[in-house]
Amino acid sequence: MAFSKMMFLFSKFQQGVGILAKSNTFAKNTRQLQFEADVNKLFMFTSYNRLGRDAEEADAEEIIEIADKATLSEQQKQVQENIHYQVENFCSLMDEILLPHFDKTDELNESESESRSPPRKTGLSFAIGRENNVTTADKPVVPETKPLKLAEVSHRLKDKMGYTLKIKPSLIHHKESRQGCFIEGEADVGAILAFYPGVIYSPAFYRYIPGYPNVDEQNSHLTTRYDGSVINAQPWGLGGESREVWNSSCKTAEIRTDAKTAENGSEKVLEMLSRPLEGSDNVEAVVEMRNPLAFGHFVNDPGEDMDPNVMICPYDFPLSEQEMRPYIPNVAFGNTGDVEMKKLGSLWFTKGSDSGLDAPVLKTLVLVATRALCNEELFLNYRLSNSERRPVDKEED
């Protein structure tokens, strides 16, 4: 009965997505059309997920009505809040798994968690007030965590959250899809399935992406946001087995070269371009390398007669959330992640809209489920996302 109800409600969201995509609101250039349509879908999917299994038909209709009337900026803010809500829940579960003595103070931590993250409810709001205390440590300190391997952390996360990820041979049979990313367990539509890990480059630092300008020749683990920020997941690889200080200049991916490259003398040039900017090596953070969801870079394009089941969602993580920071598998190159943002309640958005507090953010990406998923491979249509294979440096000095 509950399953039938959820399917009925979701069909309403799917209809809403189709109707709004044909609206005159989106009658603009192709890239802007794609961007606004993606925001609209993300608003629908993540809001649907936020409502939970207690949602009623009236709730679904209200979200569709809001999506039809809300501005693009308002929808973006709500998507950010919905994603942040899920990230908070994920981080809380990871704390339970990894922090020592956590099980000895369950009641206290649950109480603190409730005050930090409101319980799931059937209503939505564009601003939920919550104050954050911003503190800065002089030097990153790696706290003590339980000596668990990534595989064990992944297993425990599945028990608590209902799903985790596993990397194994892809079901797509072509040479560029040797490995695939699979969900183990079940997840609802609108759920965060994966983080896209790695080093973040703003457009000003494109030339420092390893292998520039032919970055895609040596690295298939690159993607971009609509704002032009590029994330290089190659340094992350398969993660690790500990929590550690991760520096954007100390885990540079190896650049593979071939005979032709060596012959034309470009090997030395590529090596030079892969070096970090002077003074940029101070960008570091304590990062949990055992993050079971930090495998978005292993998600492949769907094969013939197959549909994507996840989509890219930009997520501006507020760096003031220090307790959550270890579970965000990214670092910024040359401080590119510290962008001036404004705060409205619990929402963070680009400076210049409504009034609020300034705060730095890390410009990351997550992958969101576009339908209910169960024990299957994840697929992302890169051609219809914001992926750019070869960033171009606009400065031609």
C-alpha cells in the first residue's frame, strides 16, 4: 500500500517535470535551458525525497505548484537546503560509525543531533533558521577515529542508511567503462547517491589542471559545474583507509605519457603545467578517505537502450560546518573553493541576492537519484550534464 502511494505521488512529480520543461520560462539558449531544466528537476526530486514516506497527494501538488511559480533563484536555494539536509544526516551516521565513544553517549548525541538537524517532516520551507559558529583552527589536527577499514565502514553505512556503493566491473561493454559504480541496497528518488570527489579548480586555474590543455587525454575523471568550476577526481582514486590531512598539491595524479608526447618535447611542459601555483599548497583539510559514497567519478554513461538513473547536482558546502567537513571529499586548488556567499536561514547562495551573513563555501557536486534504485549500476548522461572535457583558459597573454 505504501509503495503504491509513493509511486502515485512520484508520477505527479514526473508529470510536473514534463509540463514545466515545455514552459516559455525555459525558451532560452540551449545551455541556459539545460541549466534551468536541471534545477527544476532537482527541485522536484529532492523536495519529493524531503517529504518522506508520509507524504500526501496535497503535498505533491503543492511542490508542483511552487515549482511552477518559484523563481530560478528560489528553486536553487531550496535544492541547496534539501541537499544539505541529506548531507547532515549522512555525516551524523558517519560520526556514529567512526567516532570513538560515540556509542557510550548515544542519548546525548541524539539530542544534539536533533537540535542541529530538524527531523524529517511533510512540509517544506524556503528558509529554516539555524545559526552556525565559525571558528578557524591554526593547523589541521586529525582526530582519533575507530580503526575500521573502508569495506567495514561501507557495510555499516548500508545497515544504517539502507544503501552504500561498490566499485566492480561495469555492465557496459566498451573499453572506456572498465569499472562501474553500483548501489548496494535501496534508495528513494531524490536521494544523494554519491559525492564527486577530488580537487576543485576555478576557471582562473584551468591551466594548472594536470595535462592542460589536453586534460581529457590522460584523465577521464573530470567534470564541471555550470559555473565553470572543474573537479579532478583522479587524485582521489579509490579513497583510502584513514582520516588524514589532504592537501591539493600533495596528491597530484600521475600523468601518463606516450611515445609521441616524449618525441615532441611536451613531456616537460606537461610536468610544469601540473605543478601547483606558488603559495597554493596551503589549501588543506582533514578529510575522511573512507567515505563510502565518494565514488561519483566511477559512474558511467548508460549503454544503448539504457536510461540514466542519476543526475549531477551542484552543492555549495558551507565551510563553517566544521564537524561535517571531513565527509566532504574535496579540496580547492589555490583557495578556489572559498567563494563569497550569503546566508538566509540554513541556505547558502551567491552574494548579491538577499541580505545575510558572508561565509566561504566549497563548490562541490553530488549525484542524485532520478528514480527509486535497488542493487544496480549507476548511470549518468554526461552529454546532457555540465561535463566539459577540455577547459579553455581565456587568458591569452
